[in-house]
Amino acid sequence: MMKYIRESVESLTAYTPGEQPKDPSIIKLNTNENPYPPSSAVSAALADIDVEALRLYSDPLSVPLRCRLAEMHDCAVSQVFAGNGSDEVLALCTRAFVENDGSIGFLDPSYSLYSVLADIRHVEQRRVSLGENFSWHMPEGFEASLFFLTNPNAPTGVRVDKDVIQEFCKSFNGVVVIDEAYVDFADADCMDLALSLDNVIVCRTLSKSFSLAGLRLGYAVGCERLIEALMKVKDSYNLGMLPQLVALAALSDLDHMRANVDCIRATRERLTNSLVALGFDVLPSDTNFLMVRPPVLGAAELFETLREQGILVRYFPGERTGDYIRITVGTDDEVDRLLISIESILAVEKKA
């Protein structure tokens, strides 16, 4: 039989997205989506779209969008790259910064796409196991071509102090991509490292805090040389006209995003306190989700029981993560229903 597919692709285990149910009655707390709608500026932008314009190609360089992002981060347009979701940015980094005999490093546990991207490139993976309570300590003499650092981390929600990250970036010989998908829910960020160090890129997304997961819009900020490399390896028209227009509208209303973030942070604190009172071990979170270890019964059992009751959370089997479930912070009503279900499940378990 003739061989058509690369051996590394044949053996590849693809990324597994969170479940997307069709039943609207299901409470969906499994994929870290924002429970609140995007800005009304987004609706206005969609209503004003000239359908005839769709026969034309989009701006291949996303110039107006990149200008707006440069204005937000007080940098040059040449320091900004706009992509089809932050996942495209991450994939392009593996093309631009890793030789065929290179390597890709990342934390373990962290975003599971990183290992898939390394396998697609068919390069060595260099994992850095997190310590007790998922703390980060880089091993002495660590080397890689590219290092993905999610901060705050996923799926744990834990944030590393910027001083620790800066020290690592300055000593690292490769490119560091600081993946800040959840940073708007945190108390600090690392954007200034991307603007001051020539081996650092900060990657962000409009999926979480801007309530635009369905849009697929991500971006990166870094020194001109790194951004130019991403520009060289991207698809010709990697962002369509609609994503560019909608993203510009959302970025024109930062107050709306921040108000939603404030609501989610308040609900996150309430959910944390309620789960701790029920005996859960809750990791400190700077994101829009919580990583929690249940009392009395196992995480897999709680995940399945909640699913049977129409509530989806996320479970990651594995030695480090198998004792935990990850809960996206939903609306107050959704969180109330979650807590009622958990209380009833725990009550039944304690009687057994």
C-alpha cells in the first residue's frame, strides 16, 4: 500500500476540545467561555457590515486592528501580530522559531495543545513538571528552542510572579511565549517583558474576557524581529474581514469587558469560598475557572454525576490532574445550581 501520511501524523494524538452540547438546558462550565455577552458595539458592527464587500479579500496585514492593539499596549504596529485565535499564533511560533532538530518546552500540566504542536512539528518535547501545589521551578541548565509558558496557567489557574518569569526569560537562550489567555482576570501581567526583551512574545486572545470565543481572534506582541518572522510564515489572509471588524468593535469598548471581568471575579471568589466550606481543596486562581479537588468522592465520579444532572465541568485524567475537576465560572444563577447539585451529591455520598 502506498504511504500518503507522515508517520508522525499517523501516530499523533490530536487535541481534544471540551464537549459542546446541543441541549441549551445544560449548564456549560467546561470550556472557560465567558457567560456574558460581548459589547453592544459588536452587534452594531455586525449590523453595519456591507455584504457586498465580502466578495473582496480581507486586509492581509490586519492594519487597523493592529493599530488599535498597538495603541492599547503603547508600542509600534510592527510589534503586533493578529491571528486566527491564539492557537494560530502558537502554531506559527513552532514554525518560525524551532529548527527541525530543535525542541519545544512547556510546563506539565499545562495547555495540552503544546504537546500536539510539538508532535505536529515532530520535534522533541521538554516538559517541566510543576512542583507541589503546582508551583513552578525551572531545572538548572534547562534548554529548548521555544518555551510555552501559560500565565496564569491552565488548567491550574495559578499565576507565577513576573519577577520569576523575567529572571527565566533573561537566562533562556530560546524564544519564550508567555500565553496570557486569562490575564484580564488576573492581578498582573507580563506585557512589559515582551516590549523590553528581544526573546519574549506575549500572546493574548479575545475569546475569554471579551466574550468572543466563536470569533477566533488572538494576537501577539513582541520585538519587531520576532513579529516579522510570524508575518513571514502566516497564511496570506489569515484573518477574514468579519473577525477584523468585530474585534475592532470589541476593542473600542474596554469598559464593557472590564465590567464583565469584575462580575466573574466576584463570582469566582464566592464560588471559591462556598467550595472550601464544603471541604474542597481549591487552588488559587487568577483566571475565569477554578481547579478543585473534591472531598469524600473522586473527581471522575463527581464529573460524571454532575454530567448526569445536566452540568458540564472538565475532567483531565492523569497522575497530576486526575484528582481535580476544573470549573468555569458561570453566571451567579449557574453557580447557584452547581452548588446545589454538589451539596446534594456530597450528602448522598456521606450517607453511603
